[in-house]
Amino acid sequence: MTDKKPTIWDEIRRISDELELKVHLASMDARDRWQTLKPRVKALEEKMEEKTAQASARVVEELNNVGALIRELRDDVVARAK
């Protein structure tokens, strides 16, 4: 059996789905930040579908950038919910 490690994309999708559920409880700032990030996640998804076999350096860079922003937003939403 092959042990498949989660990729950056898997983490971005998981956190995005999590944020979609939590954002209605979040502050207006978090909602605005999520609305800004949401189209970037969709665009990345489309790029990933196009370049599944050979993701370009630009796509990988964007994955890292969006991943960092999404993790930061998730952490802020969780911190404010406490």
C-alpha cells in the first residue's frame, strides 16, 4: 500500500473548506480577506488541473504564497473565536 503524503495543494483545499464554514462567524476584516483570497484559490485550482503532471515554478510559488495567506487567515479566525 502506498502512503500518500498530503501536498501543499491538499492543505490549501482543506483549510479553504474549513474557512468557508467558519467565515460567517468571523469579523468583517476576516470576511474581506477571505473574499480576496477565494478567487486566487479558484484560479490555482484551475491551474493545477491544467498542469497536474508538470506544475511550473510560478504555480508552485503561487501555491506557497496562497498557502501562507490562508494559514494566516485561519490562525486569525481561530484566535478571534476564542
